[in-house]
Amino acid sequence: MPTPVKIVAILTARPGKEAELRALLDTMLAPSRAEPGNRRYDLWTDPATPGRLIVDELYADADAVAAHRASAHYKAYLSQIEALAERQAFVLDPVAVA
């Protein structure tokens, strides 16, 4: 049975880049959710920290993550994200999931 992969990305907009960051992340939602191995792709905001957005992703397995990272929309995201935000991404393995 394939092992699911969870990714949590924390993105904090650079000063004055909040709207551009949100627009970029909005472009990722539909194509990422449409990927065959994607199980979840949600965008959250941190009300305690203006300009901080969290992407919550779940993939069927490591191959699905690789396919996501090879996609045109992910490559477009990568080409722009450094100018717009500080980024931390955590790739997680399941311990106890339902």
C-alpha cells in the first residue's frame, strides 16, 4: 500500500507583496487539486500574522509529490515565490492517521 505524503508550507509575504503572494497561491489551487495523486490542497491564512499563508497538501504517495513538482504550475510558482515570500516547507510521513 502506498504511503501518503503530507506537505505543509508556511509562506510569509515580503513587505508590500501580500496581494501578489495571494494571487500566486490562488493560481495553484485548481490545477493542484486536479492532479491524479492529490488528495488535498488547501490554503489557510494566519489571523495572528498578517501576510502569512499556509498551504496544506496531501498526496497519495511520493510519486504524486514528484508529479506535482514536475508540473508547469509548480514550476511557475517556484520561479516567483522567492521574490514574494519567505518560505518554510515541511514534508511529513504519517504516524497515526485516519
